[in-house]
Amino acid sequence: MECRGASPYEQITSPLLDLMTPSDYRSRPPRHSGLVRNILATGLCAICAAMLLTGCGTEPPNGARSAPAVVEEGRAIRVETLVLEPTVFRDIIQLTGSVEAFDDARLSAQTSGTVVTVEPLGTYVRNEGTVAQINPSVPESAVSQASAIVEAAEAQFRLARENLTRNEPLFADSVISAIEWESVQAQYNQSRANLAQAEAALEQARTTLAQTRIVAPFDGTVEEHFVEPGEQVTPGMTVARLINTRRVKVVSGVPERYAADILPGTPVHVSFEAYRGNRIEGLVSFVGRAVDPQSRTFPIEIVINNPDGTIKPEMVARVEVTRETIENALVVPRAAVIRTENGHIAYLIENRDGIPTAVQRNFVPGPDFGAYVVATNLQPGDEVIVLGQSRVTDGDRIEIATRHSTSREMSIEQPEVPMDR
């Protein structure tokens, strides 16, 4: 039996076949096991040959070397910037209020009776004009009766006065006794009292008659009916509503944290959803002194002239109260400021060899108003990255997609405070 060393073919395939073949299969090889091993060995040799050819290249002809890979230069990062300019910065509180008519009255009956007429809705009634009329027949009869009683009392009074005048010298000459004189005086005093009582009753009857007219306490428009002609009313029953919208007031509630900022005369802007873009300037006319324990707000009122009547009672108004005004402020969106372990930073744009480049700059924040912050260490003309700053680092090339500029006036709106209904 000839013994010889393993061939290179066997040195490559044998370990791999040992790994791929279970131990019991190797100990008891089945029929045709040699053929299976040869097929597997041939496939493994083909794989190894391909790996060797791939990993080992040949020198290019004429001793030339392969060219190195070209590394593409980094692309500029697209950002949006803001050029800082001094601006008038206003901190505004947003409130929601409701409109109330400055003159708004529910007119009530002052006497009993049947309603005869009520002015139609929308009728403009002058001050002291009649809004509704209660049937005056009964009060008119009372006035006539009282007038007759007054006339009778006046006749009795005249007679008693003449009797007193005629008997006074007789008593002085002792022609009549003291008892008779006292009787004459008593008749005179009684007739005078009866006359006064009759005159008072007449005045009361006339007042009752006047109360059958429900009059307007101010110039206004009939807005609502609560009774109709033919209905019976009693004193205190509401008959009609009269409003005057030539002047209205907007009532709103301000959170108590702004109590030190809102005073009478504070400038405000009022706008209405129904009239988009129509902003009305005004001043706070009233500031409440008590805080509502439920809503923790205090009331304010703004009086607005409304000659054409376009602003209607119960409309919802948006009230913008100017809390603070800063002149010549450099304002940066809060999103442009990045907080770090050492403070705050912002990225500015500098031109280096004509190429816009991001430059990291320490940022010292000033007053903070909602989504904006006042910059205290930047200069007018500085260009701050306001969008895309999270993707840049110091020294990156920048492509400015949009360059914004600060408006000459900025209004920063605090979160809206809903109306307390």
C-alpha cells in the first residue's frame, strides 16, 4: 500500500467537507458517498478560485497604476436667514371679549293694563318717545274723577275762606263767641286739607295715566318685544328692549399675572372675525379692581365709537393689549437659538473668499416674548440662520435659500386667553 501526502485539492476541500458533513455521516458513509464528496469539492474549488481572482488583480499594462477615486466636494447646506435691523418690538396679550351696547335697556311696565301698541322692531325712537302704549281709558277716567273732586274741594275751600274772613272782625268785636270762632277756623282748615288731598289724588291719577306710555330713556332702536298688543301687563313686567349701538364697549377678562401691565389708557387693537382685517384702535377705559375667583381674571372695558352700527352686541372680539414696547430692538426667533452646556449659540453668516460660511456665535438672550427673543450681543446687519441651523456646524458652506429682513415693527402675541362666559 503506497502512502503519499495530501494534494492541494484535498488540503482545501477536506476541512470544508468535514464542517459540512455530520459526524455520523462521516463514520458510516452511504452508498455513492465518494461521488457526493467530489461534487461538493468541485463547487467549493470554483468559489475559492473566484475569490482569489477577485482579491488578486494584475498589474495594468505598461506599468500604469489605477487612478485614485475622486472624492466629491461637500455640497453647501441650504438655509434661511434673517438680517437683523432695529425694530419697534411690541409684546401683545391676546384676549377674547364680547361686545355690549353702551346703552341697552329692557323697558318694563309701571302700571297695570292691556297693551295697545308696541313700536315695530327696528324702529328708531328718540329720547322720551313712546315705545309701547297701555290702554289709558281707566287712568283717564281716574283723572277725570280726581279733577271733579278737586273742583269740589276748591269750592268748599273758597267758601270756608270767605267765612273765615267775614267772622274774623266779628270775633275781634266780641260779636261771636270763641267757640263759634274756633268752629269757623276748623271748617277752614278742614276744607284746605280736603283740597290738598284732592289735588294729590289728581296728581297720582295723572302719573298713572302717564305711565301707560312706556317711553325711551335714550335714543335707540327697538330690538326685541316681550309682549304683543292685547296682552295684559302688570308693574315690573318687561315689555320691550331698546338699544343704542352708536357707542359700544368690548368687555374682556385679563389673567391676574398681567395686573401690573394693564392700566386705564393702555393702547389696544380690537378686531372681529366677521370683518376680517378691520382693526380698530382704542384705549382701555376701565380696569376692574377685583379678580374673579373662578377664572382668576379681572375685567377690562374698551369703549368704541360705532356710528354706522356695524359692530353688534354679543359679537366676539379679538382684543390685543400692548403689554410692553421696546424701541430699537434686535429680535431673533427663539428657534434660531440653540441651547448648549455652556449657554446659548446662534449661527451667523460670514463671507469667506466670497463664499457664505456658517459661523458659530455665542448668543446672550434679552427679554423673552413667546416665540421671539431680543438679542443683546448682536449688531444691526448681522445675518442669523433661522431655518436649517440644526444641520450646520461652524465653517460649513451655506446656500441661502431665502433671506428675510426684520420689519420695522413687530408684534409678539402671547397665547390667546379665552373669554370667560
